[in-house]
Amino acid sequence: MTDGPLPASLRVEVLGPLRLLVGGAPVDVPGGRRRAVLALLALAEGRIVTVDRLVDALWPSGVPASGRQALHNHVSRLRGHLGPAASRLRRHHDGYRLGLERDELDLAQARALLALAQASAERDPGGAFRLLREAHALWRGPLLADLTDVEPVAAAVEECEQLGREVTDALIATAVSAGRAEEVVGPAAASAAADPLREPAVLLYMRALAATGEAPRALRAGREYRRRLVEETGLDPSPALDDLEKDIVGVGSAPVSAPPVTVLIGREPEVAALHRLLATERLVTLVGPGGVGKTRVAVEVARQSSTATVLALAPVADPAAIPHALAAALHLNVDRGDVLTACVSVLGERTGLLVIDNCEHLLDGVRDTVDVILSCCPGTTVLATSREPLGLAPEHVRRLTPLGLPRPGRDPAQAPSVALFLERARRVRPGPHPTARELRTIADIVRRVDGMPLAIELAAGRLSTFSLDDLSGRLDRSLDLLGGGSTSAECRHRTLRATVEWSYRLLAQDERRLFRHLSVFTDGVDLDTAERVATELDLTGDPGSALARLVDASMINAAFDGTTRYRMLETLRAFGLDRLAADGEDRAAAERMARWAVELTARFHAATQTRREADADAELRRELPNLRTAWRLIRDSGSLDDAVAMVVALYDAIAYRDLVEIRNWAEELADDPALDGHPHAGLVLGAAAEAVYHRGDYVRAERLARAGLKKGVEGVEGAQGAQGAEGRTPWQCLMVLSVAELARGAHDAVVRHSLAAAELAGPHRESLGIAALATAYAGDPDAARALNDRGRAHAVSPSMRAWGSYVAGEIENLAGHGELAERHYVEAVDLARSGGATFLVGVATVGLLSVRAAQGRIREALEGYRDVVGYFARTGNWTHLWTTLRNLAELLRRLGDDETAALIDAAADQAPDAPAAAGSAPATARRPVPGRTAVLDAARQAIERNLGPERRNTR
């Protein structure tokens, strides 16, 4: 833009109100025409602006006789404003030129950043996102608002606004690609609101919402755009909107669109019939015996539907876990409040198919869940699979029969059952097409297993070991040996069980034992667990070989999706559980699974104190279905020691993760009268107190914590030796008392409890940080920093490092050091997210928004509050929602929205689950306030009102 070195630093900013900075200091430029001259020279980006162009711009209706002299006077005074950089403004024979480097004009800087980001987006989306975020931040508000009556400036403003739209669009698209959509929902909403008929902005807003789990809001935004476009222009949206809506509807679905591993044979008429039924019926249940192929048919129906979600219940053993499994199928993260209500709110916003597979072992729970969905979600159709009907009034029951058998006088290969046998046989023994005699033998085999798909597949799989004739001969003997079963079971069901038993009896004794004992794991096992079970069974051969044999025999499926996982078909798992009971091994298998759960949770506890916390978090979330089963086995067996060990080891999951089920376990165990005399009762009560604190019940949390301290003292007094006493000291109870007192503003008590906890738990935990918070809130930032620095020096795990960064942010925020506080908060969010500490992500984000609001980044703060308020409201976490609303009220008061701010503060002052705040109204001054829903509505309306186009200045 310039030639040669330039004297004195200079910067002109036009992406907002006109700003001039000389030597880094802002310089006021008075007078509209003088400001217009500076703007025109800066917008020329180093090019000469002729005198004629300048005077025409300043006096568009006619240049007065003194116009040129007046222009020269303005230029002369402008040089005075430039001070040591006055030589940058040079006179040429026909005009003036302001010398600026690229990074000295925000417009040129934004354009360069956009170009760099576009060039690197494909290979480095994260880096491109950072560049675009920097570019987007250059826009500070209405562009040159006091100069838009100058025609060339107005034209330049339009170009800058277009560039702003390009930067915003690129920022949103890149963020979605980089997996950081949650950071651009606010800018995407603002972009769409600024020009409601600009389709690219609406589509990007929808993509951002969908990528953050807000599919219902995304679809609603699309519907509103479609309606507005028709009403205001009479036009229809482009096909891109239809395509995006279809993609979004699939965001919450299980991956049913991928091609199936094997070809579906002989079920095309059934799939078509189900599609016809689902067009007119709200609930269709596909009924049949295990192994008849219900799941495979239902998945095919879902795959052919563009709006299907699949809820697989085979890994779910507890009816209370059905809503959690549904939330997982919907990719819905619910860490507070009623899980089923949250799921229904999502399903109620869409039209589509919900497939619920394997209902028979959870009939009552499924029946209740489906009843709620049908009542509250008019656009949802349900296809269930079960061995028996659900028993609901609107249910249409359709029975799935076995595959068609060969007919006399017809080509056997044309029968679906034979076709399935041939297709599977080719996979284990490739070769020429079978002869006519072999086809007759195959026809005989499929008839004797009644055309059951699972039985056919198992039989065909044995061709890796036996000839066709050998298979036929042994099949007869196996079926003769195995009979009976439940008197209420269908004949085909007994035949299927006989076929499974036949495959089972072909295994060696060690392989059978391993199969039986692996069947207790609801959601399969990894390789280490499978080999460990085999080792504990004291198998005579190599554990890995036995496992491989079970995979080869189709008794266990191996999946290789990131980590190796070994799972059983549900029918086979049920058979294994039956055999465990018949052989008297069910108790031993349950005890082994309990040991596995206790050791896994102990491993989790140990790893969360280290840098390996992220791996431990991933393992915990991956194994949650098995832990759920183990928990119920442990509770049903009355094994108090194992239950205590699990809950105590999961304290960090209760405190910092969004796993509500585990918090429920702690509360369940705390209510067990048998806990009273347990030596670790205090630790359990501490974990339960932490769980209750997260629900905002400070009174019960404190009661549990104090009861836990009492139990701990009793345990210490009765312990023999220091080591035993230390093992029972419930420092967790002191932690809960600390945060409960912090919420009430009792800062001295917080420090006392926290320092005591730090002595017991060690300086690497969060205790010193809690003490630092209380000290900072009490007005002593230097002492707070010293306390927090001690804790940060010992913190190792990502969550504890995140905690230290969050506390540092709070201290610097209170001290008025906004930029430093922001860096700490951002670091806290990143660290917490890396370790899976979702609770810390939330609280650090609230602090971050308060800093941005204080810095005058009003729009950014309001958009962030809109998202955080929505998040806490959806999850029911009112404790932290009240804190967020109070911070929002402070911002609204600065913006002149005193009425809404007063309403929020009054409601928070009277809420029993709201943390104490300085300046809360005393009881005598309290006024009636509306309910929580009304307060939330008022807050949301205030946010939108202050983000509206009428607010011209965002500062």
C-alpha cells in the first residue's frame, strides 16, 4: 500500500465508528467534513484521491467558491491531528494520499485475513477458523454511521458490509467444519436476523444450530424463513433448504443410512408392507420369536426412511435407563432435569420415524415411554420390535414369520430360506454353485430349522468345519437332544433355541464357559476384558484363541470402530444367561462383573488425578451401559462394599460430568439404611451431597455433608492406625460444605472448610481454588491469587488445571483486569472440554461472558447469554442459571433495561436455589415476582430486544 518506511505508527478503523489512532493512542477528529476527508483517504487504501473527488463528495449539491480552500484547511487541520505521523498525508499535484500499511487499516486487514483463511480452510480448518474469528472481531458496530450522507462513503459502507457478510459466512461454515459450531451460534443468529431473506445466512444459522444439537431450533428457523419468503416476495426457497432440512432431521438418528453389512434376503414384501402401515398408523409393533429377523427388517425400514431414529434397547437392562438411551440415540446431552421431557421436546419439533428395537425385556418401561411420545409428539411414528405386543390401544401388531421354505416341484434356490443359506455359505466356503443333490440337502436343512434366519446363518457358518452331509446329520441329533423350553413359547421359538444350543454344543468346554460368562456384559467387552475373563476362568488353552473361536463360530461379533469390541446378538446373550443359571454359575458371573465394575471405576478415579483424564473419561462413557448393569446386579445382590466402592470412586464423575445416572446412584446408596454402619459411609454421603448440590438443594446437600463428616469422625475414632483413619476421612463433605457456604456468601466458613479439605485431600484438588474464590469475593485479590497459585502449582489433571484457570479468571475479573481474566477463562474452557469436565465448561463460559460484557462487547455478550441461558434452562440447572441471569441483569441495567434487570434480581433474591449475591434485597423489601418461566421469557425477550436492529451502537 505504501513505498518505503513510514514514520510513527498510525491506524485508521472504518469497520465501525471512524477511529484514528496515532502511536497507539486514540485521537478525536471533530467536524463532519474533516472526518469525511479522513474516511475517504483511508478507504482509498493508499491511492491518490483527487481534489475534485473530495470537494464533490463534501458538497454534492454544488461546490462553493471557497470549497477548495476549505478542503485545504481541513487537510491542514487533519495533519495536526496526525501529529508525528503528519507526513503520512501527502499532497500530490491533483490530490491527496494517506500512506497506510495493510495492518494499519482494519478494512485491508480483514480482507487479507479472509483470503488467508480461504486458502487454508481445506487443509487446516482450525487455523482458518482462528483467522476468521480475528477478522470478524474487526467489525465494531454500525459502519461510519455519522458519514453515510456522504455518497462515496455510503457506497464504501455497502462494500464493507458485503465483506462483513462474507467474513461471517466463512467463519460460520469453517467453525462447523472444525467442530466448533457452539462458538458461532450467536454470530449466525445475528447474521440471519440482520437480513432475514438472505438464504445463505439462514442456511448457515441452521447448520450451526444442528451441529450443536439444536435440531428443532434449526428446523424452526427454516420454516420461518420459508414462510417469510413466500409472504414478502411470493418466491420459494432454493432446493438447498430442502436438502439441509433432510440432513438436519438425520442429525439425531442412528447411522441407518449406511449400507448394511449383509444383503437382506426374502424380506422385501415385509419392508414394503411396513412402509404402507406406517403411513397410516402411529404405532406398529413387529412381533416374532428371537432370531426371526425383526431387528434386520426394522433397520432396513429405517434405512429407507430419510427421517428415522433407531433406539436399540438390547444393551439396556434397567427400565429407568430407557430415557437416557433415547437421549443418546437423539444425540441429546441432558445433564440436568427430566431426561424424557427433554427427549419429547426434541421429537415434538420434528416429523419422522422412531424405531425402538428389542422391547421384550423392558415391556412396562417401553409401554410408558411410547405412550408419552405418542401423546406429546404428533409428528412421530413408532415402529417397535418385540417378542410380544406392547399392549397399547393404538398399537397395530404385525407378526414376522420365518423365511419362505422350498416348495415341492420348484427350484429350491428360489426359496428365500435357501437363498439366505447359499449367500451366507459362500462367505465361509466359496465355490461353485451347488449341485441339484446338494440343493435338496440344503432345502432339508432349512425346513428342519423352520426357516429361521438366525438358525440358517448359524448352520451355514458351520460349513467352515463340516461338509454339507455331516452338517445335515449332526443337525438332526442336536435337535433331538434339545427340546422343551417354556410351555408358553411358540414352536418356532423352541426350534431356534435348539439351533442355538446345537451351535453351542459344537464348542469346546472352555469356549462354552467363556461364552456363558461373557453374556453378562450387556454392551459387550473390549479385548482386555474378554481375555481377563478367560484367564480368571482358568481355561486350559490360550484365552485369545478361545475368543477367536467364538467369533469364528458366529457366537460373538467383533466390531472394529476405533476400538475392538466383542458383542453377542441379544438372542445368543439371552441363551448364555439361561445356561449360566442352568449350570449354577450365574452368581459367580455376577460377582465377576461386579469386580470388573469396581476395578474400572477405581481405574477411572486414579486416572482422573493425572494427565490421562481424557482417556478415563472416554472409557467411563463407553462402558456406562455395562456399569449400569453391574450397578443393578450389585444392588440386587446386596453387596454393599461393591456399591460403596463404585460410588466413592466416581466422585469426580458426579462433581464434574454430565452423567446424571451416576449422581442418582450416589443418592440411592445414601438412602440405603444398610449404609449406616459401613466404614466408608462418610465418603458415600459426601458423594451424594455433591450430587444433591448440583440439583440446587443446598439444604439437603449440607445435611448430607454434615452427616458424612460425623460418620467420618466416628470412623476415624474407631480406626486402628493413621492409614485406616485417613482412608475414611470424608474430605468430600468439606468440599460440599465449602461450595454450599460459597453460594450463601459465608466467605469465612468457605475458607475454613476448604483449607481443611486441602489438608486432607492434598493441594492438587480444587480446595485451595474454592478458598481463593471466597477470599476474592471477600475483597482480598492478592491473598486469593496466592491461594490459587498454590493449587495451580500442584494441579495435574485437565479438570483441576481448568479449575485453577477458572478461579484465576474470577479473581482477575473481580480485580478489573478484563483481558487477563478472559485469557484465563478461555484456557479453563479448553482444558475442561479436553478432560470431559462439562460442568466446568459451563461455569467458565458464564465468567467469560461477564468479562466480554464489561469490555463493551455487548453484542457478543448478549449472544453468548442467549445460548448459555438456553442451555442451563434446557438441562434444569437453576443453580448456575440464576448466576447467569444475575450477570445478564447487570448488563441489561447498563443498557438501560432497568425493569427487566430488576425483575431478574428480585426473582433471584427470592429463589431458594440461587447463590447469594452482594446487594440482595432484604426480606422486607421483597416484592412479588412471577414464576420461573415468566422470568426466563422476560430475560430472553430482553436479549432479543437489545440485539435488535434499532440498537445502532453496540458499545
